[in-house]
Amino acid sequence: MADSLKINGHLLTLLKGDITDMEFESFVFYASHDLRLGAGFGNAIAVRGGQSIQAELDKIGKKNTCDVVISKAGKLKAKAILHAVGPRFKEPDTEVKLEKTIINAMKLGEDNNLKQIAFPPMGAGFYAIPLDTCAKVMMKTLKEYLGGESSVQEVIICANDNREYQAFKPYFL
Amino acid sequence: MKNRSYKAEKVIELLGKKLNRQIVGSLAACVHCGMCTEMCHYVLTNPDDPTYAPAYKGDQLRKIFKRHYDWTGRVFPWWVKAKSVYTDEDLEALKDTVFGKCTNCRRCTINCPMGVDLASFNRMARGLLVSVGIMPEGVAVVSKDQWEIGNQMGVLKEDYLDTLEWMEEELQDELEDETVKIPVDKMNCDVVYSINPREVKYDPRTIADAAKIFHFAGENWTMPSEGWDMTNFGLFSGDDDLGGSVGRRLYEKVEELRGKKLVISECGHGYRSTRCEAPNWGKLDVPFEMESSVITMLRYIKEGKIKVDKTRNQEPVTFHDSCNNARSCGLFDEPRELLNLVVTDFREMYPNKAENYCCTGGGGAMSMTEYTPRRLKSAKIKADQLTATGAKIVVTSCHNCVDGLTDLIRHYKLDIKVAQLVNLTANALVIPEKISLPEEAAVKRIPEPSTDNVLAGKKILIADDEPDILTFFSTVLEDNGAEVITALNGKEAVELIRKEKPDLVTLDLNMPEMDGGKVFEILRKDPELADIPVCIITGRPELRRLIYDRPVKAPEGYLDKPVDEDTLIINIRKILEVKKHSSK
């Protein structure tokens, strides 16, 4: 399933699937401060993508909230991964930090000539950002960003299940 | 006025939102009579430590409730011992109690004259801490895996499907019948069968056993390709959002397949979560029937769909009730009825049913390695219960209990094996005449290591500093056709692996010269060796962190010592088989 919006010549698409195993040029991984891939999607990236991804991150070291770094994607179908250290667990100013993290990911994508970036519902799920807050902030930030000049042609919001998909769906009607 | 940390502020705020009649009743009603203390396995094994008493544990949350949400605490705080939390250290102390000193088994509730359900608000306290990011590391790992991969053990879809395919091939070989299938995503089935990821990762035999039973019962059944995990870590972590979304994934898949009934394999917390709790957490209507596989198997026998011969299971057997099945869901007569149909010598354990003691691995305890010594100490109660039965096999309808019991049996050196009803039922299954298999083949279990060269052509390196273990593993693996290389310490293991490039390495953790964790990291970081599958085999589960804390891909297999011949071969074959499929 997929829904799309046209924004100033850019495409904003909503679909459902496993973000680590899809044919995207690049995708965003909601990273930890120490850039360890860890469990969940991190484990999928390590298993499917191989050791080179963590090795590349180890050379970068620790990052602060809102920072985003890029790595290659090893044996994954994607070419690059944007590791975004977003806010977590009800920390102060969650919405502001989330917005800044998304913008930083977009800017880093542009700096690296990426044409397509897939985002998960940022921070929803394990990191406990409420799904409705996540959807509201992501849609507002991405719509505003794509409304301006950007070399990124398509942004995808890749929901992991129907619950996440349905939270974004109203913004695509 | 004391300053309060941001997280402490949030916990207090969220507590107010979580209060409902049941929780307030339990928080307000305790009269500290002490009736609960003698019911708790932690108290019974730590009689001099009052911090294990259920009433004390409850007070750690109760005092916050009294201070902020109950009028008595606002008016007479000194009298009702109302107290707030201020720092992150206060929250860490609360974490130690709610995660490390209670398995949410609910046994203390039986004796409470006031109807206090400690487990309900202990779970809620866990949820409050999880929501601000305070939790044991193991809880974080498992929760993240279930949120993002869709199952508690991070089993990727391709590995799940490979395992089902492998089990199907094994069954076809065993029964010499290519019509035996493990159907995936078949539409309009009468039964959709959901399992615990532990079955995929550590015990695929249970999937094959269930498939065999469905096949001979003539069931129109399927397994889902997604949403197949019926376990739910939300029950343990207190995260209702996780609990609801996990349940929703499974229910939606059953609806998508137009399945008529969801059958839940033997797992206590999975059964309770999927059948009873997740519809509430997720605010969901579930339009189909749900049933424990125990009831399904019993029904097949009663309806004459399968025939069983109990003389095939003659060893003395006892039954351990899972707390979630028995105490929380009332599922305790059916497993006994089934057991009496498939074994000749069933011996009751006392106390039992709703009064049974926890296996001590419940409430997510198996994932919290920092509390392992406490858990094993408290397991003395269960060890004594098991010993008193004189049984050689303890059966349980719960995968958490399988792990908890296995661990305590090893710790207390008991001569008892752990099994599930599906294993014994499959073993007792009488294969219908039309299959025309000789009797011997009908009861054959996978694998048949003494007759098959199932590891022919495989080079396996065993690294272990115990010569007896090396000899035992070498004999078993060589008998099954493998070429075996042995190493007595970590340094020697690395040298031999570089030289020999084996197909698989079994690795002990506690070894001289270089521990198994270091060996593992060296292998994973060497591009030439990184893809060699590794099976950790250790007698010290508390050392798991040596492996899982490392910034490298997790091992392909993990076994606790002692390991019997069948378990060793099943797991080695599974790892090699999955490797073969994933390299295709």
C-alpha cells in the first residue's frame, strides 16, 4: 500500500514495509548516541548489511541529540544510511528536537546528493514518542522542507505496521 | 523545596494518568498484615531480607501514590509513610525492586485478604520507568526487537521462513511423505498457528512436532509469514503501547488470512497476552476464536482425529504450571487431562495449579542477566518441588518456564529433563496405517544422530577448556560425520580457525589465555572469518554479556551446558541449514 503527495515538485510518499529491506536509495535509522547499531532495526542492519556498517560508525564515535551522520549500507538494498540521533523517552523539548533531527537528516542527504530518503516514524515505538506527536511533527517538518528548494526528489515515510500507517494516513487524504 | 529531576517529574505525572479503580484499590487497601510474605519465593529463600516482602515492594510505589494522589498522604504524610521520588537514583532504586525482586507471578495475591494485586501495579511501575527510559538492558533489547522486528528475539523474516521450510523437509524425510506441509499464508484456514520466536531460534523441533499433529489430525491450517509472534513483552515491561501493537499485528494477520481460529502454541505469557490482555491494551475487537494448542491437541484426541499410544512415554513425568496460564488464565485441568492421555506415569507436583510456585524465569527475568544470582537463589523452592516428585521429565506449557526450569535444573544439578506437551503428544502419536511406516519410523524423533551422517563434509571447531566436554562433543559430532578440530583455549582457537576455516565454531565463554567473548569479537571483525557461524555453549549464562555487549553481529546459536546429544545435533544442524539457505 502507498499514498503520495506532490509538494513543490517533490514527492512525499507513505508506505508500509521493513525499512531495512526495501529498495530505497537511502533510509534513516533512529540511532543511539554511541552509534551502536544494537537491537531492533539495528540488528537487522548488522545482520543483513554486514560488519562494515558498524565499523564505519566506530570511526565516528559519539554524537549528540539532533546530530545525523551518514554511512554506506553494506550488503543492504539501500546505498546509504542516515543515522539520526533523535530525542527519546519523553525528554524535554521533544518536538523541537525531533524537527531539528529531521531537518538535519534532509540537509545531510542533500549534501550527499541523495535523491530518495526513507524515514521511519521517528522515535515512535521503543523510544516512546507518541505516534500522533511523531506524525504531526514529521508531516509538518517534511512538508515545509519540501515546499522549499531541495535536491531530494522523494521522501518516503515507511511505516512498520498498520498502526503506524494509519497514524500518517489522514495527512495523505 | 527539593529539586526534582525531569524523569522523576514525568514518572509522577504519568502515575496519575495510569491510576484506575483496580490499581487504586490495590494501592490503598494494603493493611500490612504480612499474609503475602509466606507466598513469595523470594521471601522464602531470603527470610532475613524484608525488602523482598510483597508488602514492602508494593510500598515503594504506594508511598509515591500516597504523597501525590491520595488525600491521606497530603494531610498526614508522616503517618501513612507518603514519600516522593526526586532523583534518577531514586528511580534506579525503584527499578531494582520492580524488575529485580518480583517476577509478577501473582502468587502473593492468593493470600491477600484485601485483594491487593501486587503484580498489576508492579507491572504499572515498570511501565512508568520504561516510558522514561529506565529499564534493565535486557528489557531494552527485547522490547526494541519486538517493536521494530516484530518478535522478541529479533528473528528476521527470512530466517523464520527458512526454519519453517527446513522443518517441513525434515518431516517429509522422517515420514517419507512429501504431502506433509507447513503451509504459510494459506487463506481461509480453520486454524492459524502462532508461535514463540524461541521455537525458531532454539527449539524448531516443537514446530515440527506441532506440524506433525496438525497433519495427522487432517487440520486445514497455516502459519502466518508476518505477525507470527504470539509472545508479548509488553506484559513484562509494562508498556501497554507495545502490548497493544504486538497483539494488533497478529490479529490483523489472522483477519487478512481470513482464519477462523487462532491457535497459540505453548507459552504462558503469550497465551495470557494474546487471548486476554492485548485486546484491552490495544482497544481492539477480535472477531475470531483463540485457543491454546494444549486444548487443540486434547480436542483432537477426544474427537478421534489423532490416536496416541501413551506407552511411548514411560518415564515418570510431572507438570509445572505456568503462572500466567494457571493463576491468571485458569488453564490447569486441560494440560493434566492431556498428559494422562500421552504418558504412563504422571506425578503431581505440590503445591500446584493456581498455587504453584513460579519457575523464577517469569516476568521477563530471563532477559535480565544482572539479577541472575537472585533468581537462581529463589529457584531453590522450585528445585525442591521438582525433586520431591521423583520425576525424570518436567513438562510445562510455557517457553519462559522451559528456560527458567532448565537453568535451575542445571544450577541445582537435578537429573530432570524439560519438555512440552507438544513433544510428548507428537512422540505418542500413532501414525495411521495408510502411511505404512514401520513402527520404529513412526516414533522416530529428529534427529537420528546415530544412524545418519547428517554432518558429513562439515568441518567443526570446538573451543572449550574442559577436556571431558571436548571429548563428548567430538564423539557426537564425529559420529554424525563431521570433521572435528579442538582447541583448549581461546588463543589456540583463533589460530586454528584462521588456519582451518571451519564451517562452524562452538565456543565456550570461560577459557584461559583468551575468553570466548574476545575470540568471538576477533572472528566477527576479521572479514575472512566474520561469516563463520558461531554457537556459544556455556555453563555460565551470566557471562552472556561478554558476547551480547560486543559491537558485532550476534552469534548464530546459543546453548547452555549441560548439552545433550540431541540438542547439540539439532542446533548445529539448524545453524548450518540456515546458513546454507541464507547463502543461496
